[in-house]
Amino acid sequence: MEPLYKKLREYRISKGITQTHISRMTGISNAKLSSIENGNTELKADDFILIAVKGFGVNPSFFTDGVLETKKKQLLKEA
């Protein structure tokens, strides 16, 4: 499976969205976004959700092929 940071970058570029736009929408600095997209900074869950929801306007599961939903269901069953 392709790393999430690569999926985010590819999606952003394919939609013609700039890092500056994502920065404005999420409050994450351009420098940090660049570092995340290049794999130099760990993509934390909070940042991932902000980028997906506020930056792109999509459900985070769009980028995870349902992995997050499957994990959530597993955790709920175990509880």
C-alpha cells in the first residue's frame, strides 16, 4: 500500500490545489506540509484528518481504502 503522505500529495496536485491553500484551510504551515509530503515529517492522525477534511473536503477514508473504518469496527467489536 502506498504511504498516505504520497497519496495526499498526488491528490493535491491532481486537483490543482496548492500547499498554500491547504495551509490556509488547516492552519498547518507550508513548511510542515512540504515536509509531510516529502516523507520527512511523520504524518500524525490529527494532521491527516485536518488535511483530508478541511483541506480537501473529503472523508479521510477516501485515502485509506477503508482501512480506518475496518480498524474502527474491529476496535468496537473488541470493546
